[in-house]
Amino acid sequence: MMSGGVGKYTHIDNQPQVSGSVPAVPDPGHVTVQFTDSNLQTFPPSGSQGKISGGSRPPRDADDTFSKPISGPDERQQGGWFQTFTIAAYKPYFDVDTTDVLERIKDSLFPFRGTFTEKTANNPDLYGPFWICTTLIFVAASIGTFVTYIAHKLQKKEWNYDINLVTWSAGVFYGYVLLVPLALYVILKYFSAPSGLVQLFCLYGYSLFVFIPALCFSVVPVEIFRWVIAGVAGFMSATFVALNLRAHILSAGERWFLIVAGIFLLQLALSVVLKLYLFTVTV
């Protein structure tokens, strides 16, 4: 301890202090900061859902109407034919991605494989057939209109747009994909060789894809070339359907050949109708 001057110097517990008008600031030394346990969640949470956690569980929708099955007494009341008119009944047939659709389109362009029905037996879809038919309607109407326009301009004659091309194309393609598989379904059931109705819709829908590039090539104003294109497209489409149904129709007995031949000729007739109506230009 020392005294004198203005202040007084003291030493307590090895800590120097100055008493007086200017106190000394003690040395804090080593300061340890400790935080309490945080309540923040870690990311991703252990119970996360959806594709973030690897797809272990599907994401929870705000409305679970289409995500969970109906339970209770109402389920029995909504069975049978009533369920056919609900959206949930058709949801599984649109459960495909781009890879599936492209793979099935590729199979339709190689008709001699005959493996389409085997690949789609467990998961036939209506998504591809719907968009193929819809695309065909607008392609047929637009290209048919373009062909007639060019023909009139080359002859220097007046040209008028024909709106009936759209309605006619819609009736042909939608009607063909709906009515022909339905009729074939009844025939196969009569001959004790039943096939799935949705699978027939799927098969016939994809069989029409080859007509999309065929319609585009038909822009060439050469009549013999258009007949060749229509014939090749019709042959490929008919072969695709016939070969994929042949193995199944063999169980129908001796008449299987007549059924397959009828399927083949009907597809060829479709290509002839398209050629005569859309690409026979009269000026």
C-alpha cells in the first residue's frame, strides 16, 4: 500500500486500484460468453415431406380431397357407375411424365417391335392420346388450309378460309380414338378375349402420332408424293396396332386373323380419308 500525492494506491487480491478522483479500470482478463440453447430448427427438419427429404413422403396438400381415399358409408354409395363421372377416377391415367410419353411415342414409330402393350400393361395413360389427337386437329386444319391457299395463289384465284377443316378434323380424330377402341372392346369381349378399355384407348391414341409428321410432309405440292406419305403413315400405324394386339387376340380362336386384318385395314382407311379430304386440292 502506498500513499501520497493526489491519489492513493491500494492493492487488494492482486488487483491494482487507484482511489481518488480517477479510479483505475480493472482488467477483465479472459471473458467467456455462453449462449443459452436456441429454439431454432435445423434445416431440413427431420420430419420434412416431399422431394426435399428424398421423396419419402408426398407433400401435404391444402386440400386432401384427391390425396386420400374416401372412407365411410359414402364410399359404398359412390361406387359403381357413379364413380366413373368423378375426376378422381381418371387421375391415375394422367399420372405420367415427359419421359414416359416420349418413350411411348418412340415405340409407336417402330411398329415391328410389338412390345407396346407389354410396357403399358400396368400403367396405360390417356394423357398422350389426348394431346396427340389435339395436336393432330390443329396440324391437319392449319396445313390443309395452307395447302389450299398455295394452290389458289399459284392459279391466281381468290381464296377463302374454310372453318369446317377444324370441326371436321376434331370429329375424325376424337371420334376415331373413342369409337373404334370401344367397338373393338365389345368385339373382343364377345370372342372371350377381353382387353382393357383404357389400354385400347392408349394404344390407338399413340398409333396416330405418325400422322403428325406425315401431315407436315404433305405440304409438298406433288400428288404422288402425298399418296406415298399417306400410305407409309397408314401402314406404320396399322402395323403398330395389329402387332400389339395379335398376341392377345390369338386366344379368340380361329377368327383371330379376321379381327387383326380388320384392325389393319381400318387404320389404312383412316390414312386414305385424310389424304382425300385434306390434300386433294381442287381450284
